Amino acid sequence: MQASEQQIADYAQAVLDDSFCIVPGLFDPAVLDKWNEAFQPLLEEHIKREGHKLNRGSNRYYVTLPFVAPFADPAIFENEVILSIVERLVGNDGVMCQLATDTPLLGSEYQEVHRDTQLLFPETGKETPPYQLAVNFPLVDVTLENGPMELARGTHMLSKQDGMKRLETGEVKLEQLVMHKGDVMVRDVRHLHRGSPNHTAIPRPMVVIGYSRRWLFRPEVSIQIPRTTWEGLSERARFWLRFNPIVEQLKPGEEAYQSFAY
């Protein structure tokens, strides 16, 4: 899929105004099927190793993806439409800092309404232009039954207290976001949102690729890049991934991204 300059501008403006945009049908569903096939054993292993922590809620798991095939796919993370939107929002010197998944299973529950980051300068009480983005895309269709994200449009530029007050009075509402496999959402992670229950027997993996301003460092997220993978990347990909560790071989460890809700 290609997009005109005007479409890119409109998508970026939607993120600025509403906190998110959805680009329909951007990725090939057949490619995402391969991702899902490769993801399932990672999910099973994660549940065995860390499932007791329940840091995302009951039967809901955050799993980092290894930066190897099929996940190290430049057609995904270096997609021209996505990077063009991202560059308009966090600058053409931004960074890619996260490749992971959020997956509710049968028995998951509603999360508390939260934001994914704090104010840059809490002492001011003021929001700023965007500095941290999540690019989300599901590996299966997201329906009303299998745990869609619920978000409050436009609350990214409000304080959490103000946003919660407006939710309570009904001035703003939580919207359930259904998505087709292949759709991509770009969002400012400051908006109020929550995960909802998966009432089906099929896991609902949602991939998150994190992009941010070059100076934003969150030590709990990073991408280990095997040297053999690094050597095959384009110059543009290396630029976006430049602050991540390059390793001789992947070393699976415990998930460091434990505190996620603000």
C-alpha cells in the first residue's frame, strides 16, 4: 500500500488531535499468519516462565519478540507509510526501541484505565507534543469478543485527573477498537485506555513497535539485535535501531517491562 503526502499528513494530524489513527489493510495478512505461527510457542514458553507475575492482569501477557525472522521484517518495521507518519510526529531522527506483544487469553479481565507513560515534566502538570508512539497491529482479527483495546479519544493532552473526570461525567467515552488483520494503528501512548477481556479460546496477540524521540530513554524496553541480523539491515533501518544493543547471540531473559500503567 502507498499513501499520498496528504494522506500521511491526515494520519499524523489524527494522532495529534485524537491520539490515534488506523491505517486499514497496510500489512499482508499472510505475513502476519507466519508471525502468529512463530509467536505461539513464544507465548507458551513465556507463560511457563513468567506467567505467575500477572503484571498485565489475569491471563494477559506481554512478550518481547526476538529480532530474527519472521519478526525482523523490514517490510513491517521499515514500512514507508508507518515511518512517514512517525517522522512527522517524533522527528526524522527518532528511534525504534520496542518490539513486543500484548495478548489476552480466555479468562482475562478489564484492566484499570491507564496511560503508558508519565508526564515528561510532572512538576509542570503540562502536556507536550508527542514523544512516544506505539504502532500496533493484531495477528488475528480483533472483534468485540476477543479483547479489543478501549481508549478515550483525545485524552492524551489532558492530565490523567482531568481525563478521568471527563470519563466519569460522560463527556468522553471509552471506544472499543476492532481491527482487521492487516490494519495498523499509530497512537500517542498518553491517552487513557485499557485492555478488555478475551471471551474466546483463541489468543489475541497485538504487536507493538515502539518509536520515540531520539532523547527518550526507557531502560525497561530495548531490542537485542543479533549481529548477523544487523549486518543485513538497510542504512535507514540501522539508523532507527541505532541505540539498541547488538549481540553475538540472543540471550532470553526475564521481561524487564513490568511497570507499564500510569
